[in-house]
Amino acid sequence: QEINDGQAGFTYDTAKYPVVVTVAYTDNSKAAIKATAVYDNGSKVTNIHSASGNFVISGTKSVKYGTTTRAISGTESYAIICRTYDKQGTLTGTDYKIVNAGNADYRFEFSYAAEGNYRYVVSEAATEQELAAAYAATGVKVVAETGVTYDTSSAEYNVTVTDNGTEKLDVAATDKSGAAVNDAVKNFENSYDAKGHLELTGKKTFSNSEITKDGQFNVIIKRTDAGHESSTTIPVAKDGTFKYTEDFGLSDVGTEPLYEVTEEQGSLDNVTYSKDLYNVSVSITDNHDGTLDVEPSVSGSGSELSFVNSFDVKGQKDIHAKKTISGANLGTYSFTLTPDPDNNINEAVKTAENNGSGDILFSVSYNSTNVGSGKTKT
């Protein structure tokens, strides 16, 4: 029977082998004896040496939300891939781990029972092909929030396993650069971003005239919230429309941009410029699909941005008449000048008297509303 001296990594043979020894004289002279051994069931003693080792790659999955890193939330789930290659660089296995809001950590553990060389590459499933393979292997569909960009980084570990004659194999690991690795930790961080833009539109009306070219009038947009003060001049198009846009990002969510909208006071002759002032407040919320909801609210002179200018020129016409009388001295008589009711003449009925020479004078004032109107009647 073998003696178990307790060497680590060995399983000792516990079998017992009987040995029958027959001792007899070699001849009748009895001058010598001979011992003959008979081994029952043989006499081979077999020990078993066994050793083991392991290597672990682990990490955490998170999402960078703007400038803040957050845990996986809601229905989000992601797949982490670990590919195994042999010494010749042949892919020998692919394993997947699903991480989600309930468990954002992953862990790949590899056990060894013999010497060997291994290479592992761990990455996140990001391509359509990888996502489909992860689903086929795990039965769990990766669900990423729209607007999330996958982490395309990877980590590579080279592992050499050697048997040093003990119960524990020597597992030595290095990263891609050749640096020794004790704890193989690779964290993955996706990034989420969302964008939106503000669009303010309005209308310019030119009463008694028309806008003849782009930029004949301008609108001023002033942003007034602290830290973002600015002023932008927006030209009015020939058709009277104007538009202001501003882009916003994820960092603007929850803020309230404020604006004042007025018309630029120009210097065109005979033009009265609008003095209207509009206040605009903007709410910005995340739609969680890569887009922002940017909603303006207008208050002030009305719910819509509208500016009305007026054009006015004045003119005057003296209308002369003559009063004569036959056979008597000329007296003083009264006369009326009545606007034609069928024409747009902004004048009341006028009265006048003749002078000593019989001359009658009506002074009539006109403005832009009378342009193109007809004659008066006397």
C-alpha cells in the first residue's frame, strides 16, 4: 500500500495488494533456500495529479447622459461579448452576458485543468450582426434608448496557464500592451445625446404700402436669461415673413430660455414703426428618443409675433370757385364741398363763403388712404 504523504495536487492510490511469499530449500541437501513471491491482483500503484486555475473578466455597464454618468434604466438592456482564441489565433468560442437595469454588472469566468495559452477579447455588441447573434444565444433582445451611442472600445487579455506541480495552476495574464493583469476589469459606457431647435416665426404688415425687398425691415431677437444674453437682427423677407432658429442640446433640458422680440426702429420717411414688444419663454424637455421638445410660449402684444407698420404721406389741394351775380350787388353766400360717397376720400363736408370779389376757396387735405380715389363733388 502506498503511503500518503499529503503532497498537494495528487490523489493517492489507496489500493492494497497482498503478496504471498513461498520459502523452500533449493534441493535435498538443504544447503540453500529460495523465496518466491506471488502478487495477488498485481502490484501497480497509480497516483493521479490534478490541478486547476481560473481567470475572470468583469465590469459594469453605464450610460453617460450628457455630462452625467447614470446607471442603465427602464427597459434598456445591452450585451457584452467575450471571444476566445487559441494560441494559433483561431476563434474557439463566443460567450454573451446581458446587462440591464436589474444587473448592470457582467462576469466571464474561465476554468482551467491543464496547461495552455488563451486570448480573450471582450467588447459590447454594437453592430446589427452582433446584436442578432446575442439575441440568438441568450434569447434576450438588446433594447437601447434611441439616441444612445454604443461603446465601441474593447479589451484584450492573453493568458498563459502552466502546471507547477501543485494543486493550483499558475495563471498569468497580460493586456494588449503586455502589462501584467491581476484583475481584468473592463467597464463599458455608452453615451446618450439629444438635440432640438427653437423656431420663432412671425409676420410683418406694411399698411398703406408694400414691402419691396428683403431686409427693408428688421426684427430684433434678444435673449435675456442670465448667462445667455445676446441680440440677433433678423431681416424680414419681401413676403413679410421672418424666422429665428436656435439649437439646443441635452444640457439645456430643464432650463427656460427667455427672449424679447421687437421691431428695429428704422428711418424710412413717412413710416411709423411698430412699438410692439413680445416676451417669449421656452420649455425644453427630453423625449428620450434622441430629440428634444422645444416649446415656445409667446406673451405681450399677442399670441403671435406680428408687427404692423404704416405708411402715410399728406397732401393738400385748393379747390377754387367763383360767385357772380347779375343785376345786383354781390353779397355773401355759403357753399359746400361734399366728398363723393363712392370714393375713399377721408374728408367731411366742407363749407365756405365767397369773398367780396366772389372767390370761393376750399382747402382739402389728403393722405395715403386717398391714393387712387376719385373726385369730389361740389
